Amino acid sequence: RGLAVLATAFGSGAMVGGLCIARRGRTEGLIRILLLWVVAGLCALAVFALSTMAWLSMGALSVIGFSVVVTSTATSSLIQNTVEPALRARVMALDSMLSIGGPAVGAILVGWAGVRFGIQAPLFAAAIIGLVVLFATQRLVRRETGRLEASPMPSAE
């Protein structure tokens, strides 16, 4: 029963995130939104990792669900907007592979560490590592904002 409630919280956040990002319809401002929701999702993961209260865990998972959908949609939009039309399918395939494979590898590592140390410490460590990587790379991302959010490339017809 508890797992179903937590999954519902995640799914509710994801659905609201999908509706919010779908309403935008433009690429301007996506980098700011992307960075904001990566930070929010990672902070919510840290809260979830440390939480022992059901309502707080549900709230954290709602934020994580919202963040996952908003950031993945924003990333896909920026990639499709930036990549040359002739290479778009290949790049999107690579992005899909990394989006599926990366979390799977992370889940194996967190699961392995969870067996050894309990699940809270590895989840919290994953959130901290994510924040460190984000802050190390956000300057580069911000520097490319103009190019990433520019008008879409013309189609190759």
C-alpha cells in the first residue's frame, strides 16, 4: 500500500509537470527552467532520502516526478532545436539510450550500496553528487544558452 501511495505521488507530480511544460510552446527560457528543476529535483531527492515521514516523502516524490518530466522534455526540446536536421534522429537515439541506460546503471549502484549501507545514505549521496556535477557544469550550459534557445534549425527538405 505504501509503495502505491508513493508511486501515485511521483506520477501526480509527473503529470502536472507534463501539463506545465506542454503549455510553454517555445524554447526561450528553457535553460533557466531546466537548471531550476534539476536543482529542485535533486534537493527533493535529498529530502526523500532523509525523510521518515510519509507526507514529506510523498511531497518530495511529487517534486521529483515534476522535475523528471520537465527536465527530460526541456532537454529533448533543446536537442531537437539545436541539432542539425540530418543528425537529429541519431542524436535523439543517443539521448534516449543515455536516458534509459544511465538511470539503470545508477539504480544498480545505489541498490548495491543500499544493501551494504542502507538505502538512505546512497540516495542522499546520489543527490549530492548530482548537485556537485550540476554546479560544476552549469556555467558551460549558461554560456551556451543563446545558441541552445535560438530559433529552430530549418528542416532538411
